[in-house]
Amino acid sequence: MRTRSFVGVLAALLLVLLVPPPALAAAAPAATFEKTADWGSGWQARFTLTNGSAAAIDGWRVEFDLPAGTSVGSFWDASLTSDGNHHTFTDRGWNATIPPGGEVSFGFLGSGPGAPENCTFNGSPCTGAPDGGGLGAPGSPQVTGRSDTSLTLSWTASAGAPDGYRVYAGTDVRASITGTTATIEGLEACTTHTFTVKAFDAAGESAGSDVTGTTTGCATGPLPRHFLTGYWHNFENPAQELKLSATPDAYDLVAVAFGEATSQAGEVVFGVDPGLSAAVGGYTDAQFKADVAALQAQGKKVILSVGGEKGTVRVDSAAAAAVFADSVFGLMNEYGFDGVDIDLENGLNPTYMAEALRSLRAKAGAGLIITMAPQTIDMQSTGRSYFQLALNIKDILTVVHMQYYNSGAMLGCDQQVYSQGSVDFMTALACIQLRNGLRADQVALGLPAGPGAAGGGVVAPSAVTDALDCLARGTNCGAFRPTRTYPDIRGAMTWSINWDVTNGGGFARTVGAHLDTLP
């Protein structure tokens, strides 16, 4: 009995060893579609091809249909053939192989309201098999409503028969609903959020579709939601000399150029320039003050710009910071200025200038306007002193109107080189500020007001309005297209009011009127 039991056990063990266990199902390859930007009349999209199988994919093909009225524009990281509304994207050779667990992606621009339908990846459904029971990703998510504390999201229904949809913020579920609209509450005013929408059923979840939006409630302060800034010359040069009272009505903010330095570090002084006074037939400090008050009575604001090309105001110590705040506050009281513009082109200490501006804010109150006019090189990265200053005082900063001129070619946020004097130059460089910490309501475009105003970067006013449309609406863009829109983009600045008047006033008439049309 003992021997037979041993033989029986041994036979059973051999049977277990010889019969292989059932194979575990590997996830099928899947192609996930998402619109990375949507500006109404068009969109930017990305397909991510994921290999969840145990074998490498050597060569790939993604095919889909687009509904009537929707078409494909430019594309990248793939080859494209189209037959009517049927489009086939294939690998470029260098990205043909997708190893187990790996992924590749390609992108394209689309126009029209639709999204891919009947999608296949190497002949199989793009959704892959296991997760989500074959559900497609929610289509065309967008922000359809905003308040100070909420964003309303809408999307088109997923392919398949989902039980509902979940809206994620990172890994947190912020909503779980059966419809295709969700309102996310409890957000802070003037903050940007990205959400991922996924369909779900008993088998799991679909791939996600992302949507980004910004709540309202950005503090616009004493200025309009979108406004036009112009510099006024307190000196003589080839542009027409003007009294402050001659400022065209289109300007919302006038920056008086410039407050000057003294031998005391940090001190700023101001007075009507004698040469200017003579050129306009006499102009006293008292008349200038009256003109400041008159502009303010019209709803405009007037600030003192400190620095300029030849300005040497130095704020590089705590003592100098205190002197700066005291002297500028004194000039605000004497002349009626509403704030200060920092236009130091010969060196800036972000630590002590931030200290100076916070001290000035404490003296002047919440109505203080603080603007900055850095050169393009100053805002290429957050390591630059001007960018550091902007981030250091972000909570009290009104706007940065970078000078998109006199700079030559520069890198945009996509690390491509763009030449000054183009819509791409403006939008791709503004993108650096928008992606690296500044709110859209703190970013404006600074351009010359026509011939003579700058050595390079002069553009037609229509190019400025195109750049504003591209940033605010996603329309009228050049080759560069931001991945999202910035409807809160603050406006534009020009050097200068004098040059604008000299050139017939086209900048203020065109750009000023266009700002009123922005969302």
C-alpha cells in the first residue's frame, strides 16, 4: 500500500509537470488618439501606439476615416496617404519598431469639427482588446464653461457602449457620470488645470483624452482685461515731440520714459526735459501734472518707466532697495503716477529689485501697477534675472511686455529658431513665459510702432493682431501653433506713442481696436 501510494503521487506530480499551465493573455497593441489643442475651427492631435504584447512590432500602420467637413493638414513622425476621407499613417523607418511594453507617437493638424472614426492599428481595432472592453477614447474634450471656481467640460461619446465616464485630475477621480458633460467645482480663481476623461464599463476603462482650461477671476487690477500700453518720450529724438495730453485715445496705459538715476544707488528722479519743453513750445512740470490727471479722468493710467537704453538705476543692496521704493513713491505722490515700469537694460538684481517693489507696494497699496519691459534674451529661461524677478513678484506683478524687437533670431518654446518680425517670433517666444510660470493675464506683446522706432523687428500692426489671435483663439497662427489657447493674454505695448503718431497712428488704431474683440 505504501509503495503504490508513492507511485500514484509520483505520477500525479509528473502529470502536473508535463501539462503546461494555461497561457496568460497579453494585452493587444493599441493606438490612442487625443486632441492636444482645439481652437474651434481646427485642432492638433497625437496618436500614441502602445505595444502591450510580448513580441516586438516591426512596422506599423494606423488607418481611420474622418467625417465630411474634417480634413488632415500638416503631420509629423509618420508618412501619410489619403483616399478621400480615409487616411493611412505609416512609420518612417526609424520609428518602425515598437518593443514589448514600448510606444511611439505621431501627430498631425486637423481642421473641422470631427475626429477619427473606424480606426485600426495594423488591421486590428485601435483600442486593443483587454481594457475597456473595446471602448474608444472620449472625443474632442473642451472647456465649455468657466467661473472663478469651476470648469465645465464637454466631449463626444466614446465608441462602444460605455457605462459612463470618469474625469481625472492626475490619479484623482473628480467626476463619475453617465453623460458627456461634467462641471468640476472647488477650483481656485485664475488657475490652470488639465483633466483626463475616460470611458468605462464592467471590463475597465478606455484610453484617456486630455483637456486644459483656466478658471476666471484673474486679478486685472485697475486696467481693462485687454489693454494697450504706449511709451511717451520725455526727451527729443527723430520722432515727433508731444505733450502728454496729445496721447491718442486708444492707449489705456501710458509709460512715461524715463525716470533717471542719481549718484545715490537706487534713487530715481523725474522732471520735464528742457529740450522737450522747448520743442513743444513750453511745457512745465505743473502742466505735465495736469495732463496726468486729465488722462486719469478719462480712465487711463500713467506710470513712470525706470531705465531705458541709457538708464543706470542700480538696486543691488537692501539700502538701495529702500531708496528706490521711497523715491518712486515720492514721485507717485508728486506727479500722480499710478505705478512703475522696470526697463533696466544694463543689469538687474532680481533679489533686491523684488524687495524694492514689495516695499513700494506696501506704501502704495493694492492699486499699484507694476510692469516690466525686458529684452527677448532676458526671458529665454527662468534662470535669467528678469524672469526670476517676474516670478519673484508674480503675486503683485501686473504685466510683462517683452520687447519683441532689436534682438535678431531667438529660440521659441519648441526649441526652434525664429526670426524677429514674424507672427511665429511673437507667439513662440510668448509661449516661453506662458509655459514657465506667468499667467496669461501677465503677458503682453511689445512691438515698435512703425519705421524708425527700432533697428529691427518692425511689423505691420496686422501681424500683432494675428499673433494675439493665435494666442487667444488659436487662429491666424503661422507655422508655430501653441498647444493650447490663452484667452486671458493681456494685450500689447508699443515703443512708442511718439513714433506711432509720427507714422500716422496706425498701431494704436489697429491693435487698440482689436484688443476689444478678444475673448
